[in-house]
Amino acid sequence: MNSQVVVNIDTELKQKAMKMAKKEGLTMKALLSFLLKWYVEDEIVLWAKIKRWYFSNLEIEWWSQKEIDNLNNNKNLESLWSKLNTLLLDKKIWK
């Protein structure tokens, strides 16, 4: 069974993605389906980064040095990060 997904996306970004997908013989539907499939199967890992700080009532708990060391020394995480970068480069999604 399939389900329809409706999203609002920047027009220029959509056009660029469609152009790149077309060069590789993909439709936008196929591209998005592949990305969702890889994401839920842990084939790709997405990271988010805050570019500016927002003030709120939230309390931020900073990572301990032990947590940071664990992240920096996690070979599985390093391998997944490398796979994502390779995939993005191979598909010309990222330069």
C-alpha cells in the first residue's frame, strides 16, 4: 500500500534536485523513496546543526567530556559517517 506525501519545498532547490535526478535516470518520487528507505534502514545518517542560537526557556545540558570522547572514538559512527559522505559524493548530492 502506498501513501501520498505532500511537502512544501523551496522551488529552486526542487528544480536543482529534479535536474540532478533526471541526469541519473531518476524521478523525484524515486529519489525521495530511496532516501526514506535508506534512512529507515540505517543506511544513511542525517545530522542537524544549529547555525544560530535562539533564546528560550529550555535548559541546555551540555555533553560531558566522557560523552564527547565516546562519540569521537566510536568506530561504528565513524564508519557510518564515511559511508554517508561516500554516498553523497557518488550521487553528486554533495561536493
